[in-house]
Amino acid sequence: MIRKLGSLPLLSCAIASSFSGVALADFIGDSTARIEARNMYMNRDFRQDNAPQAKAEEWAQGLTGRFESGFTEGTVGFGVDALAQVGIKLDSSRDRRNTGLLPYGRQSLEPEDNYSELGLTAKLRVSKSVLKVGTLQPLLPVVSYNDTRLLSSTYSGGLLTSQEIDGLTLNAGRLDKINLRDSSSNDEMNYGGVESDHLDLAGGSYTLTPNLTASYYFAKMEDIYQQHFAGLVHTWKLGEGVSLKTDLRYFSTGEDGEKRFRSAARVNGGHIDNRFFNGMTTLAVGAHKFGVGYQNLSGDGDFAFPGVDPYSVNLVTYNAFTKAETDAWQARYDYDFAGLGIPGLAFMTRYVNAKNVETAAVQGGTEWERDTDLVYTFQDGSLKGLNIRLRNATFRSGDGLKTAIDENRIILGYTLALF
């Protein structure tokens, strides 16, 4: 069922009127609203023997409305944001479901005709610190929302972001609900099929020099795991149009609440007690980028994270390469066709190869994935801003792991600014 969604301009007026007696110049003047349209076709062809279905193939239209207010004037400023999302089925069936574009009935297995979400966020600003409570879409090393299907996922909770000191950004928060990318419901935080009351996080990043940024975060999913993260990002300018970027990430994760996690351990093949290093170095030369990445996941259990997006350089189109003991390397190449006089056209290809993969049933498994993206964004004319992305992925696993997938996606996106 689609929930009735009012227009964003009317919503902004209603919100503004609620602050009677408070100066609203900045609240209204700094407000923005836009509609994001995404049309997506996805075809996932299962090539392994005894696959549960021959293919997953769906086509759908997504619409996202975003309203972000400014803050009221004064020492303490108040504001509100709103997010409205709706997904509409264009083509699917019971035997072609489960691409992640559309939800489906757990009993009937029939894809839903439509689904929607409405999220509101209250915000408060004091100096250079902002507290947001309600619907959130964080992009942090220990928790990140997903935006690779029709609609983006969301979390519910509170998040404080402070930038009182130049170069230093601090974050602290508690998240207690998650709404997945193909869902209309706010579910409990969970990992490995075990629910948690909440996820707490704290940390930040500091710009040590104009070219070097260090970060540290701590997160704890209540009664399941606790996690430390440290990262470094360095950019080295080697000459005109030439630079070298290095992105290093390290996680140390352990259990929190042994009793509750035991049921999750049966799903994930072991306890949570691991170290996860991953990083990538990218050389940019004019319109070209050459990247090399590496990861090492050691210890017990899979790498733990909320949602579907781990903070890893090997989070690619189909796989995330986060199973226990996984060692993997990546080679990547990007090209911007503006270098040939075609602005808006870009190409990317990458290859990830993994070994030593462990599950409850397999030791020493192997995995590899090859991805190719071609995207064009119209630069002028009546179609200005419209982007078309063609995405291809091939995934294979062996040595006891039996998955073989060929995948294609066609994605059309357009953003309309309302004010």
C-alpha cells in the first residue's frame, strides 16, 4: 500500500507555520527541496547447478522527495527535514523476484505493486554543532545507508555532528531502527538474524594537513558486537594533473553479549573476533585513474556491520568479500571521456579476486568478481542532468563455494530542484 504523501512545498509551509513567534528568515530562505527519479532494470542470471531460480529480473520506477529546511535565527536554531520515497513495479513475477528492487510477500512470494516510506527529522543547531533526531542516512565507517537499488535505505535514531574546531568533525549517536532499501517497515537493528536494541557510535575525523586526514570510530551493537575503526586518507600531488591517493582502513571487532550472539554464530560460521584491514591506492593521470586494492580479514567469524554496506574498498556491485578469513586484491581502472572532448561520459572497470574464504561448510574457498560501468550525463539541452548508467557484473566462486552469476543493470536518473 502506498502511503499518501503531501507535496513538499505544502509540507515546508506547514512546518514553517509551527514556529510562530520565532524568526524564520533563515529557516525558509535556506530551505531546499528536490525530487529524485530513478528508473531501474535489473537482470541477474544464475549459472550454478541447482540454483533456487533461473534468474531474477525486475523493472521498477522510484521517486524520492527531499526537503531540508534552514535553521531558525538565534543562539539555538531549529529545523526539520523530510524524506518521501515511493517505488512502483513496472515488471516482475513470482519466479523472477528478489533483485532488491521490490519487496515481496513472504507467504505468496509475489512482488508488491508498490511500496513507500515517509521519514521526518527534527534538527537543532548550536554554534557549529547539529543534533538530528528521526530519519537518518549516515555515511560513516561504522554505519552507512545503501543507495544502489531503487530507493535508499534509512535508519531511525539520533546523531550529533560537531565541527567546533577547524579540521575536526566529531559524531556521536544511537540508532535503533533500520528500513532496508526494499522495505516500508522500520525493523530492529540486527546482525546475522539476531535483533539488537540499538547501535551506539562515537568518533570523528581530523585533517592533520591539507593532504592527510585521520579518523577513529567506536561502535557497539547491543548484545552482539563491539568495533573499533581507524583510518588514514592521504593525497599526494605529484605534478600537473597527476596525484596519488592512499586510503587505509582497519577494524577490530569482538563480541558483545555472548549469549545472544550464539544463534547468530550458527548463521555466520563462528564467533565475532576478527581484524579487518583493507585499503586502496589510486594514481590519477589526467583523465585516467589506476587503482590497486588489498584486504586481509583474520580471526573468527565474518566481518560484522549493520545494513548491507560494509566500509570496505571491496564492496563492489554484487559481493562484499566479508566472509571469514577472506584475503582479496583488486585492480581498477577509470576513464573520464572529457579528456577526449566528451564531458559527461565516464567508464570504470575492476576485478576482485579472493581466496582463503571460510564458511560453516567450506574452508579455503575462492571468489572473484569483474564489474564494468559506463555512464553518461547530459550536459545541456532539454535532457540536461539526465544520466544513463549501464552496469555489468560477473561473479564466480569455487573450491566448495558454488555461486555463478551474470548480471546487468540499466539505470536512468534525474534530479529536479524545486527550490
